[in-house]
Amino acid sequence: MTSEANRLPLWTIAAPIASWVIYGAYLILGGWMLPVLVAALFASVLAAVHHAEVIAHRVGEPFGTLLFAVAVTVIEVGLIVSLMIEGGDATMALPRDTVMAAIMIILNGVVGACLLLGGLRHGEQSYVQSGVSAALATLAALSVIVLVLPNFVTSIPGPFYTVSQLVFVGVVSFVLYATFVLVQTVRHRDYFLPEDDAVAADEHQHATPPSIRVFFASGALLLIALGAVVWLAKTLAPTVEAIVVNSGVQVAIVGVVVAGLVLLPEGLAAARAARANRLQTSLNLALGSALATIGLTIPVVAGLAVAFQWQLVLGLDPANIVLLLLTLMVATLSLSTGRTTVMQGALHLVLFAVFLFMLVVP
């Protein structure tokens, strides 16, 4: 076993602990420490994702990518709920904006980058079509139910669900995600495993799994980092909202910031796997994270909305509905053959650029 498998990078140990120390100092010293809080938040997110990746590597595929996606979703939910509690009615569309941003970032940004980088390095890459098709079908159903259907229900005007509808959608979202997890980890696990020939060809590129000691240390540090993320986000929420209001940009950009902050390390991990010719792992990470974003985030936020009597704004505006449906259609077509080239990667990245541009120039 290599020495890397028996130790954690020092920064991943120091960052979660230092974040709590900085938070305590902020409570004593006051507002001038806000820039330090921002740095601590980023460091805590990066550390949390690193520890989740260590745990995932120890557990192995496909359970590893599943745990990784769940851990990232916990961070995302913590950020969303913290901002909503502090922001009140002005942030009722934040879950919608964050979920939409996460789908665009993952399906277009992360998948596009993985396909492009992998294609440039290896020409053509392969994956197991059955698992990807199951993930895309589930993602399409969840996306439309959560983000499009609210605009067309008649029980209440506007892009809202009634309480009973919201509860039902939350339950349906969780059931669909749980069913997918059952298929991924038990019933049809082989659909999400790399092909034997690809594993054999790239076996030298797989790192040694971490030791048991590192595994449990990462578990403890992950909990510490997650707690720091939630409390730091809650503290920074008023400042973030003031900056958005004063800058005059669309409030939806807050959702992009939240999703981008959480998904950046995971996106880098997926890109590394694609460059190492492990596209199956990249797609497991990306699509599993997108499903967890809806299948876990929406039930939790829906439950809190019912408990606190929030009226969530879930329905997308027409332009974003078009972008969402176009993205789902293109993803279904580009990932329909079991093999990919740079063409699919470039296509998804262009769609991601369109999404970002339309946020700035609607």
C-alpha cells in the first residue's frame, strides 16, 4: 500500500478545523472578517468534497460515486436552506435556480468538458449504454415534473405547487431517485461498471484505495466540514443577497454560484477520470450528481417549505424551459450510442455557454 493511501493532505485536515476557528473569531471581532469567511467557506467545500472522494474511493464503484453525489448534495442543501432562512420571501426561487443551474452545469458543462477532454486525448471513448440511458430517462422525468409542470397546474395560479402537490412531488422525486439507486447498486449494478477491457487497459491509472484509518478520518472530517459549510453560508447569506441586489444582475445567478461552488471539485474529478480514459466513472459522477440534486434536494426543501409555510417558486420561465428541454434532448441523442467523440463535447459546451450568456443578457 502506498504512503498516499495512508495519509491525508494537510490542508484537508486543517481547512475544516480552521473554518470553525474563523467562524468563532468572526462572532467576536465582527464584520471586517467577512472576506476571511468567504475563503473559509470555499476551503470547507473543497475539503468536504475531497473527503467524500476518499470515502467513495474506498467503497468502490458504483457505491463510491453514489456516496460522493449524496455528500455533495448535502452541502448544496445546506447552502440553499441557509440562504432561504436568512433571505425570506426574496429567495423562494433559489431551489429552482440552483437545481436548474446544477443540471446545466452537469449535463452541459461537466459532461461537455469530459467528452471534449477525453476525445482530444483518446479519440473515441466508450461507456455502458444501459446505465446512461436509465440515468437520463430518470433525470428527464424529474426535471420536467419539478421545473416545468408547476407552470401548467390549475389549482393555483403562477409557477407554484399547492401544499398537497408539493408533498406529492417531493415523494415522487425521492421514490424515483431511490429506485434509480436500487438499480445502480443492486439490481443492475453491471450497467454502471466500466467495461472489463477498459479497466484492464487503464488499471495502472487507478490509485491505491485509502487505508481504513484514512477512511474513518475522512468520515469525521467530512462531518466537521459539512457543519462549517452550513454555518458559514448562513452567516454570509445577507451579504450575498445585498451584493446581488446592488449589482442589478438576475437573482438566478445566486443559484449558479451555489451550484458552481459545490460542483466544481466534482467536475474536476470527472474531468480527470475522462482524461484517464475512464469515461464510465465520469458519467457515473456527473449523472448521479444531477439526479441527487433533484431527487434529494427537492424532497428536503419541499418538506421544509411545508413546515415553515414557504411558497416555493419552482416553475421556470419560457427561455429556461426551452434550454432545459433542448439540453435533455441533446444529451439523450449524444449519449445514445455507447461511444463519444469531441463533437458531442463541443456541442454540450456551446449549450452551457448559451445558458450563461442568457443569464447576463436575458
